[in-house]
Amino acid sequence: MIKIEKLHKSYPIGKGSLHVLKGLDLHIKEGEFVSIMGSSGSGKSTLLNIVGLLDNHDTGNYYLNGQLIENLDEKKAAILRNKFLGFVFQSFNLINYKSALENVALPLYYQGIGRKERNKIALQYLDKVGIKDRAEHLPSELSGGEKQRVAIARALVTNPKVVLADEPTGALDSATTHSVMELLKEINREGMTVFVITHEEDVAAETDRIVRLKDGIIISDEKVQKKSNRKSYV
Amino acid sequence: MIKFLFDTDTWQEIYSSIRKNKTRTAITIIGVMWGIFLLVVLLGAAKGVENNFNRLFGDFATNSVFVWAQQTSKPFKGFQEGKSLTLKMSDLESIKKEIPGLEFVVPRLQDQALAVNDFKSGRFGVFGDYPELDEVQKMDMVYGRFINHNDIIEKKKVCVIEEEIYKQLFDKDVQPIGTYIKINNINYKVIGMYKKGQIGSGGPQGNIHIPFTTFQQVYNRGEDVGWMMITGKPGFDITQIEADVKLLLKNLHKVHPEDDRAFGSFNLGKEIAKVTGFLTGMQFLTWFVGIATLIAGVFAIGNILLITVKERTKEIGIRRALGAKPWEIKRQIILESVFLTSIAGSLGIISGGIVLMIIDVTLGKGDEPALTNPTVDIPVILIAAATLVILGTLIGLIPAHTAVSIRPIEALREE
């Protein structure tokens, strides 16, 4: 689903440049639940931005859904983001003057789907994340956990190939963190590829595969040994 | 695009964006409103002045010139300077024959006379006129008719009076037509009454018109002509006609060709052109001031949108992460700009219209109004509105460009 070969990225800083990603190789298959671990400055956010088509890489190859990503202009990137990717952010990034339902429906708006239809779909996804009854509430009237559920519903509403979550639990308490992770797991169980970035060990532990990043290099990439057998869910 | 315009989300977004900057948006709108308001009011006022001018001079054919005889100022062909000249009926025939492009050549005779009706009397200007005068200087008849050819041929003792004279010589509510008044002790039958023209000529208290031939006979004028009014056909330059007529007259009366004082003239066309030129200048100035103010106002709208866009950087970043194409972001901001300018424009046009109505009621009424029908033509309003929308679109491009020039990643990072 996501295939990265010898990926390099550096940012200009003053006269010099900061080499953030130093030749990453990573292959994430369809249906995987992967977490990227690393302290701040390790390059994990940069990796997510490149994978999320929010930023360009310098050298190396990036294949998304088998398609080589190169020479993207903003318009093409926007279409690909809308079609293949769902974003979940640490700070939720909901639009504060739109209701939960309208927030969820927004990606469909950019697909050109009519209002009735997209509200219908959005409501289904709100139901899926368990907050259908909060549909008409504004983000300011929702709790942190509820906001992140709205954000997850919004990420899912276009039925993307990959859900990219950037510190999805960073702003949540431990109880809510657990429930959000459960939700992500459930989504993954239904076949969605989920790509989580975190610096919390226990969040990473909830995923199936942990990729550790340090100073722009992958230092480890291992499957998580679960106490409960995951196959029992299937 | 049509779907975009009628989408609730589109307008919801504009509404929420405006709501965030209520005061600033209102002040900005006032800026544009003021521009179009000035344009409407000034153009309306200019139109009012023009209408008033046309009302004053409208009675006269604008391409006309008055010519009269004076005294020579240069000796010529054995005559001393200071020779008194008089126009003759034969001069008129020559002018008609020799000079091309003439519409009418109307001779007039003039004198002062005492007019009496029963016990009322007054001194008025008396004119000997041809029916053609009505063509050159439109008579606004209240009752009856003007002098006709039959009156001329039969040298009838009839007269046409001005409303002013009626007021002085007749009791209120008396029908003047068919009655007789004495002018210098000769009875004349009143055949018509006209409303006072804005530019009176002759008598200080009103004019009486009698047939030209009657005047000739009664006042013993022979073939003399007091002065004449000449109008040119459309397409002929009245200034050229004026020069040609005067040169011909000098020739006929044995006057030095360079004697500028021998014949006097008043070129109405030239005078009107002066005022028209002034009015055109005034309208040009109005457009200039109005458009300049409009542009300043529209720039203010561009400015406020830049601020709004800056404040919404993060939101725009979110939208783009969710798949908004740059154009979809841009058109939203451009529409906002056009929407604001249109609202401001409509308010400006409406308030301008109201002010013009107030001006019309206060300054445009009465006998001597300063303005007549201060109005602005619908096409002018449409042009102004179109200019506004175009300017709004152009200025909207600037914040729209800013909105998409920030990369979504940087926009999302913004707190």
C-alpha cells in the first residue's frame, strides 16, 4: 500500500540545511496497523507529511497504492489526498463553525457529492464511531474524545486506502486514549490500513507493528507480540 | 460553478468569515459604499444641472445665432466711420440665397409700447414677428395660437401676449382670447397667450407679439429689420454660418470687411457649447472622483480579506489536507470579495438614490429650481455595478493567491 525506497528529505535552515530523513526504506502492506515511534526531531512527522502528500521528498521513491508519487502539483496532490488518504490530527483540526456532521461531510463536498447524499454518508460514519447523537453539535460542544471520533469519522468518510494518524491521542487522557485506540483497531480489523505516529509506548503497543525512528534512520521494525491472539477477532 | 454559487456551505463559510470580523467588515463596506454613493449623487446632481440648463435654453434652437446692425468703426468706400446701419428685408433674401445650410432666417422688429385694457395699463416690449419664430424659439402656448401666415398677409391687428402681461392687464379668471387690448391706442385682438420663456428678451415686464407686417405698417418701418434669428440645419457649423452672414452683410452694406463692430451677433450655439463643455467636465470629474473612491474602497476590501485569510490559515490548511483543490479555496475567497463589494455597491446605490430624491424635493421644486430631475441613468448604474464586481474579483485574487500560496503543511502547523 505504501512503499518507500531510499527516501531523503532535508530542510533549508539559514545557509545550511537540516537532513531530516536519511534514506528510509519502508513497506506497509494493505490492512496493516503500523505505528511510527520516535522522540521529537526523529523525523516521524516529516515522514507522515511526505506519506500524506503534504510535503515533497527530495530523493528516493514513494509509491502510494502502487502509484509512483512524483512531480505532484497542488491540484493532483489534493485529489490524491481526498481519494486515498484520511487524516487524524493531534489537535483534531475540526472546523469550529461547522457541526460535527458538516465536518465529517467536508471531504465529500470536495468530491462534489450533493449535500443530502454526503450528510447521509457522514451520519453513517458518525454512527460507526458511536457519536451519532452528537451530529448537530459544534466542535466546541464536544469533549476531546468526541472530537477525535469526529475527526476519525471524517478521515474514514471518503473510504480511503490509508488512515494517517499524527499523535491521535496526544491531547487525550488515558481512558479516552484507550477508547480511541480501540476504535482505530476496530477500523483496522475491518481491513483499513492504519498508520499511526506516536511517541507513547503504550499507544504503539496497541498496534501490530512498530517502526522506531531515530535521527532520520529506522533503527528497528518489529511485529508486536500480543497477549490476546488477534486472530480470535477475525 | 453554478452549483458552487447555490451551495449552502459556500454561503455558510462566507457568513462565518464575515462574522469573525464584523466591525472591520462593516467599516470596509462603508468605504466602497461611499465611493458608489458619491458617484451616484454627483452624477445625479450633474444631470440635474444639465436638465435645468436644458429647461432654461430648451426653448431655443441650440444651433442659432442672432444678428443685428450697429455702427461702422472703419471708413470704407468713401463713407466715414460711425455710419449707422439698418438691416433690410432684402438682406434676408440675399442671405437665404447665398449662404448654404440655413434652416430659418427670421426677421424681428421691436419697440416699447403702452398697452391698455380697461383701466389697467403697462409698458411692454412689442415685437413684430413671423410664424417661424415659433420654430426658432419654442412658444409654450397656454391659450390660443401663435401668429400665422394669414395674419401676416392680411396685416391683421392681432396679438399674442405673455402670461406676465395677462396678469397685469386682466382680472383673474378672465378668458383673454378674443378680447381686445389697446397698444399705443390701436386695438388688437388677443389670439394667444404663452408661458414665460426662461430667457426673456426685450421688455422688462413681458412681451407682446404682433404680425411682422402689421408692425411694419403701424410703426412705419418700411423695409427695415430690427434683428434676425438664424438657425443652421443639422450638420452645419453655426459659427461658420455666423461668419458668412456677417461677411455678406458687410458686402451688402458697403462696410469694411475687417470692421468687427458694424454688425453684432450672439451665437447661442457657442454659448450653449460652453455650458455643455462645463457639464461634460463636471461629469468627467464625477466619474474620476467616484471611480477613484471606489478603487480605494475595493482595496480596503482586499485588505480585510487578506487579514481574514491570514486568520483562517489553519482552516484553509485543514480543507486542503481533506482534498480541497487550490481553485476551490480561491473561488471561495473571490466570491467573498465579490459578495462584499456587491453588498456595499447596492447599499451605496440605494442611499445615493435616496439622497437624490431628497435633493429633488428640497432643491428641485418651485419656480426657479437649482436642479431639475436629478437622476442617474440605469445604464450608468449597471456600468458602475459591473465595474464594482470586476474590481471585486480582481482584488479578491490577491488574498485568494495568498491563501493557496501557503503550503498546507505550514498552514496546519499554524496555531
